Amino acid sequence: MGQNKSRLSKEEIKRLETTTKFTKAEIKVWYRGFIQDCPDGELKLNEFAEIYRGFFPDGNSHEFASMVFSVFDVNGDGTIQFDEFLNALSITSKGSMEEKLEWAFRIYDLDDSGTIDKQEMVKIINAMISMAGSTGVNSCEKAEDRVEKIFQIMDADGNGELSREEFLQAARKDQSIVAALSFIRC
């Protein structure tokens, strides 16, 4: 959508107004910025990773950026078009807690199986730690140990996988669980 276009059509704007929480004016502002940064109308993984590198210059952000990129790239074509970008931004910046938790679940569900296993969570947490680098959090425990603690709390049926519902229910009940999914300071 919007490739090589300097403007969005009225139909595209109307559709984005209904699928996001942005106003017509906000959509236009975001589109101008997107096209300025991505003149071909597509954000590629290496460009996306550069954005993360700007926030975490002392770490290795590429692996984590590629995990988040895959959630943005809804159609799986290897690029993020404006509508995919705006929909993800709408959820992460203006979405309800429920929408944000759903989005977080999709990041952790690396293989898109509908469940999160321990290996997926370890991979994500290790990528976060790597991304933080020397400016980030000093982790006092290995990712595997952290994941074990998280699964003890979240894995209600004890099957070694977190269903979407287990993940959402545990996160709704206790925000400290959500914090445990990211960085822990020692």
C-alpha cells in the first residue's frame, strides 16, 4: 500500500481511520514521516534494525529487532508497509492493555504456533539482554532461570507451554509478571 506515492487516497485514509486509533490528521503526519524515511513505501529489516540500534547503541539489537519486525510484517512479505506500521503503532501507543498484551504475546510466539514454549521465551529474553548491551540492565540470573520462574507462575496447566489465554490471564492479574518478561535489575 502506498508504494511510491506522496499522498494517501481518501479511501486509504478512511480505512486507516477505522482500523487504527489515529485521526485523519495524525495519519497524514505519520504517512509524511514514513515516506520521508522510506521513499519506496516499505520499511526493510535492516532499516528497522537501525532504528533499534539508535535506541540501544551499546548492544546488539538486530536479533530482537527482527523478532519485532516479524510482528509488524503482518502479510509476511519481508517488508513493513505503511498500513502495517500504523496498525502496530496504534496498538503499541494507543491500544488498550488487552491489545498491548495480545501484541506482546505475538512477539513471544516466535513460531506463530499459538503457544509460547520455554525456548521461545529464552530466545526473546536473551535478545533483549543482548540489545541492552553495556547501557542496559545487569542481569543477575540467566534467561533460562528467569523463564523457569515465569513459567511457574504463568503455566497454569503445567504443560510446558503458555497458551494465549494463560499468558493473558497471568499478565492481567499481576503487572509484575509483565515486568518479569523484560529486564530485571540486580
